[in-house]
Amino acid sequence: MHADEPWDAHARCTATTRSGKRCANPPMTGGTVCRMHGGMTPVVRERARQRVLEVTLRGELEKLGWDPITDPVAALADAAGEAWAWKEVCRRQVSDIRRWEETNASGGQDLRPMIAVYERAMDRAIDMLARMVKLGLDHEALRQAKQRPAAEMAAGLMTIMERVLDRLDLTPEQAAQVQPAFAAAFKEIAK
């Protein structure tokens, strides 16, 4: 199912009737059961909203496409950074307790859902960091992983330069000047 398609119009409630037959009613949008079989309960409605959101996001992913992960260390570090940043956003929200108390006093939101989101964000951030530690991805390993592509690119460019120089008919003096000039130019670009 794509995000722009309606929820399955031919789906049927998965519950059974008192006679033991499968219910013929359609399920709630995103759900698996109809109104009569619990489709309006808060837990079922929340899960249905999650399913609809997942379908929508999968459609967005299909439109965008994706590239394979060629540097899993950098990808894991990036995901850990995002998890940590999300945890910090949630922490700031929870720490602003006065705002939550004022909102709640005026009939607004309860603080418990925000605390639950914050706790889940903390668990994810800690899990990501634990994975990195378990894999031995400390500061030095991440620094080396970050420098590796630049070093590989430099080695590839040096190989290309040597092949180009071999094809040119340069005097030994001219050839001797090319390599230091190339190295200096590369250092300037790398800054």
C-alpha cells in the first residue's frame, strides 16, 4: 500500500461474532477491528494512528529512495548523535515543569506523556551509545574513520597523477616540480 492510497477498503474486522463467524464490518482506518470490537479504545486507536503514519512514511521513503550505507561507523555515529539530540530536546521540555504545570492547571496536557517520551528517548540514546562502546567506537576510532575516506581519495588522486605524468612527455625537472605542487594544492583544498 502506498501513502497516497486509502486504507484497504476491502479489509474486514478480524474479530469474530457471538455466532463464531468473522465480523463483516470494516476495521477502523489503520486498525484491524471495527468500532463494535474495540476499535474505539484509546490503545487500539493509537496503534491504528501509528500504522497509518508508518504507511505514509514508507510512501515518502519510496519517493525519496535511499543509498546503501558504505560507512557503517559514520552512520552509527550519526544515528547516535540524532538520538542524543532528540533526548536533549525532550529533556528541555520536561525540565520546563512550570510551563507544564500551568498548562495542566488550565485544563491542558498532563506531564506524564512527555515524561514517557523523554524516558524512551533516553533509553534509545543510551542504547546507541552502548552499541558504539561494545563495537569499540571511541573518539579515536571515529576520528580515524572520518579521516580514512580523505586518505583513500588522496591515494587515488596520487595514482591518477602518476599515470598522467607517465603519459606526458615531461623533462625530469618538470616532473620533479609536479608532485610537490600537487601535494601543496591538495593540502590547501583539504583545509
